[in-house]
Amino acid sequence: MKLRLIWAIVSIILEEMLIVLIALFVLPGWNINIPVLLIIAIMIAWLAMSVFLYVAGFRALDRKLIDGPEAILGKKGKVIKELDPRGLVKINGELWSAESKDGNLDVGEEVIVTSHEGIKLVVKRLNTYISVDSGRS
């Protein structure tokens, strides 16, 4: 982690220096003069973008990996591509091929993973699954 942070800081400093060099030495050679305040604004915007990308990238790299379909049994998700009876669902931010055992499911419906066949998930409509389970208790 420390190496990643050090590299991020060094690369941001190098990028900022490159912006200044281009703005002060390269562009004037082509008769393009940028005011100093605009250069400072560009550098601040670039710094903000770099920090945002670092934080987003750091979170993505530290995200827990799902280790196959069996790791998401019982997880809830949403239909992304209509299940007729096959389609796509999104679970924990990942897209999975899925098959419905409840008939057709429309985009946006909530589902729950009940099993898997290889890497294809088998899902049921969430409200149907809850009402069936609560009826058994």
C-alpha cells in the first residue's frame, strides 16, 4: 500500500511538472500563451482528478473478490437483461448469466440466487422466495 501511495504522489508531481513545462516552454513556441492563473487552475483540476482516480482505483483494488458462483448463493441482485428464462443479473456489482425458475422476470426486478449450474446462476423472484420461506416457518 505504501509503495502504491508513493508512486501516486511521484506520478502526480511529474504530471504537474509536465503541465508547467508544456504551458511555459512548448506552447509559446507556437504562439499560444496561457495566463499563469489558467495554468494554476489547470494544475489544481488535474490534481483533484488524480486524487479522485487514486481513491477510486484503491477501492477497486481492495475490493473483495467473489470466488465463483457458490460464493453468492443466497445473495440478492437485480435483473439487468430480461430473464426469459435466461438473461443477466447484477449481484455485488458483477454481471452474471442467470436462469429464472419463476418464469419471465423483467429488468429491474429483485432476485435471489438459489443455486447454480456451472457458472450460470439459478435465481428466483425475491418477493416469491420470501413469501414461500415465511410460509414454511
